[in-house]
Amino acid sequence: MEFLGLYNYWVFAILLMTGLYAVISRANLIKKLLGMTMFQAAVFLLYISMDKVDGGTAPIIQVGAVDQLYSNPLPQVLILTAIVVGIATLSLGLAIVVRISETYGTIEEGEIREIDEE
Amino acid sequence: MNAFSDHLPAIQIIVPLLTAPLAMLLRQRGLAWAAATAASLFSFAVAVALVMTVRDVGLQSYAVGSWPAPYGIELIVDDFAALLLLIVTGASTCALLIAHTSLKSEIADDRQHLFYTAWLLALAGLSGIVVSGDAFNIFVFMEISSLATYILVAGGPKRQALSAVFKYLIMGTIGATFYLIGVGLIYMMTGTLNLADMEARIGEVSDRNPVLVAGGFITVGLALKAAVFPLHGWLPNAYTYAPHAATAFIAACSTKVYLYVLLRFDFFVFQGNLPGHIAQFSGFMLPLAIAAVLIGSGIALFEKDLKRLLAYSSIAQIGYILFGASLQSLTGLTAGIAHMFNHALAKGALFLAIVSMASACGTLTIDGVAGAARRMPYTMAAFVVASLSLIGIPGTAGFIGKWYLVVAAVELGPYGALLIAPILASSLMAVLYIWKVVESAYFGASRGGEGGDTAAAPAGSESPWWVLAVLWGAVLLNVYFGLQPELPLGLARDAATSLLAMP
């Protein structure tokens, strides 16, 4: 039962490693960036999973309700920031890929290296 | 006045952060440069004021928005942070003062204001990492400074800058994400993000395993950001192809800021709570540090490109800093921290000399600078003095750090004495690779040829006086802090004392 209880964390680990593997193994720069995004998204899942309180509702104060159980809102706020950072990184990365494609005429890592070594 | 000085830790971040959009709106390159330089000079003044306050009064804590510490974000300036602030703002100011001249040939006029915007964001981010006492806040500032630094590097005139920055971006993001995973795991176990609160609460955690994993993620993530061997792959090309002025700024401070966070986590947060943590840290880092010291200098020996040569030398210097930290003693840690300051001075001055050389030498390779000393005697003389500091000749700042490293190694007993060997070997290699440059510049034949027409020689002569003034200012600081090392050593010793939690 403990295995299923940690379901989210297993998904986190698998996504994380898949992303990292893509970054390392793919030669195409866009695919590398996709891997990086997956890698970051896995961490978002880690934060979102940890804030869930069993039986907890959305952390909004309701009039008249006493002893309500809330999920922890802080990790969600943190990850909102991290998502913004991720988007900024991805867009900067894509902008660089566009420039690379304009200057080198390719976005394959090996071909770029060959052109540089000429 | 009192109210103003209370807010110094926040002002340190806010001024460059708010000047950044201003520099963008000014659009004109002269105005943007003036705004950036003024902001950087002001930050430097704030850093000096903070150093004096920390020396007189002690630790400065600032509650952002008046939210008290464990709940709100806390800014903390202690001796260690004050020393790093001096490095960051000083490097930025020196490099900016001459950036206006050197960027002319590297970046199109209508884009320079954007470059200065990115520069200010990098400055704000790096200062933010240093003063922040909140683990997640450090991550945010880390990304602000990293994204801005990618833009600075990508501004380089050669196309290789683009492939270099892509590699840097991927590796930097992986490093930052590793750090984020670590912080998340600690938050999961302790429910706090404040470093001091974290330190107090990790001890109460019943299951230590997630914290151990977090320690691993944070250490490796930050080591990647700090270019600790063998995670240094992004550094040589990023330094080589960035615009020269930006290299002077980044090389002097950015890796040290990440080392600072690394030391704060491993010593301040984990040390007292995870049994044997520091012994594990040493066992892990010491071999890497020694490898960095030897391999970094070894590769520098065979490099032809000056900036890449200095970049590999930086990898070796990061090794020295970690070497000091992994000796687990007060002297060792003091030496490591003092070496951060001294290396920033030496490497900053060397890259400023590169900025000055770039104007008169066609290519910045060992053959390219042949005969440069005749055309630009003051620049080359500055290069030589800064090199002496890098090598660690007595009387220069570089000597102080290395001397204390040797003392700390000897303190360990007979085995410690063996550890001196890599330091000495690496210093000898530094003599050799610097000598190759000096030999070429002083004794090499100019490419115009002896007696040939001078028009064939690379155009340009000595740099304008303001470039030389900044360069020599940095060089003389190397000599000054070599003879009067009390300030950096005092800060480093107090920083090491508090990191090791000694009374």
C-alpha cells in the first residue's frame, strides 16, 4: 500500500529522469530544451504533491466555517514562481536556438561542433 | 540617517534592480551606461557601508515588508555576505567603468542599452543571492542572475558565443533545478524555508533520509553552478566568447557567489544536524578540489587562447577555495574564503588587462599578443603584476590565500603536508602558462616584422587613460591587499568561525 501512497513521487522520479536523459542523449537543441522543460515540470509535481493534506480543501477562509482542514498554499505559491522562471528560461533558450539556426543553419549539436571546428 | 542605514541590505538589491528598466528606457547607449555605472558605484558604496556596519555592530538582519523572520523573507548580512558583496559590486563597477570603451567594437550601438539592462539584472541577482536568508528566495535570485548572465554571454561578437551560452543555459538550469529539488525536500521535512530556522528544525526531523538526499541535490546543483570540477564544462567557452568586459565581471564574482551558497548550506545548515556531514563533504570535495587544481592548471598550460587559458586557471582556483573548505579546520576555511576575495582581485585585474589588450591586439592568442609590450607597455605591466598575484608571489593578494592554505594543510600533520604538493605543482604550472604569455608579449616579434612597415602591424597602441586608470587601480589593490591583508582576512576568519559554529 505504501507503494501506491507514494504514487506521485514515483511519477516525479520517472519524469525527472526521462527529462534528464533527453537533455543528455538528444543532439537536437529543441529536443534538449523539451527534456529540460520536462525535468523542471517534474519538480513542480514534487512541490504540488507535498502540499496536499488528506481531506483538506482549498485554502480559502469561509465565513462561519470552523476547524476546516486546508491544503498548504505555500508550495503552490512557490511553484507558481518556479513556473514563471521555467517559462523565462525556456523562452530564452528558444531565442538562442533561433539565433543558432540563423547563424549556423542547423540545430543539431554535432553539426554545430563541426562548423565551429572548421 | 539611521532609518536609511537600517535599510541597506534591501537597498543593495533594489537599486540595480530598479535601474535595470531605467537603462532600457533610456535607449541611448551613453545614458544607459551612465545609469548602470552610477547604480553599480552606488551599490559598491552600500557594500562598503555594510562591511563597516558588520565590522562595528555585527550581523545585520532585515525583515522584508516587516514580516518577522521565519514567516517573511529575511535578508541577512554577516561577515561572509559582506565580503561577497564587496567582490560582486567591486567587480561590476570596475568592469562597467571600462565597458563603454570596450563594447564599442563588440555590440551594435542600438543594442547596448539592453546589454546594460541585463548587466544590472545580473548584479541585482548576485547581490540578492548573497544577502538573502531564505532558501527559495535564493533560487529566484539565482535564476534572475543566471538568465541575465546568459544574455551577457550571448552578446559576444563571435558565433561560438551562441553555442557556448546554450550549453551554459542547459547546465545552469539543471543545477538550479537540482537546488530546487533539495530545497523542496527540506521544506517537506521541516516546513520552513528560512535558513536559520531550517538549521534549527532539521535536528527535530525523525526521518533523516530525505534531508540526506536534499543535501546531495543541493551540493551537486550548486557545484554545477560554481563550475566545480568535473562539472565545469560550461565555463571555458562561456568565459571565452562573452564580451570582454562581461567576462571581467562574471569571472571575478559569479562562481564565488555559488560557492558561498554551497558553503552556507553545507556548513551552516547541515553541519550540526547530519552526523558526519562535514567529513562526508570533505571526503567528496577534497579529491575533486585536488583534481581541479591539477587538471585546470594542466589544461591551461596547453591553451593558446588567452581568455580560455585564464578560464581554465579559474577552474583551478575554484579548486583552491574548495580545498581550503574541505580541510575542516578554521585555518582551512579562512584560507578558502580569503582566497575567494584574493582570486577575485587577481582574476578581475587579469581580465581587465585582457579588455585593454583587446583594443590593440588583433587576436587574443599567445601568438596574437606577440610584441604587445612594445605597443602597450602599461597594460602589459599591469598584466604581469596581476599574474604575480594569480601565481601567489609574496607581496600580492594571491599569496595570502595560498599561504594560509599551506598553513592549514600542514596543521593536519604528516598527511596534510602531502596535500601541499598539488598546490605547489599548480602554482608552478601557473608560472609556466603565464610565462608563455609574457614571453610572447615582451620578446615575441611583432607580426609586422622587424624593420617592416609598421602599417602591417595590428592597429592601435596603448588604451585610453581611463581604461589604464581602472586597470591599474585593480592591480594596485592586489598589491595593497597583499601587504595589508587585515580586512579580507578578518572578514574571512569571522565568516569561517561562524560557519564552523565556533564561539
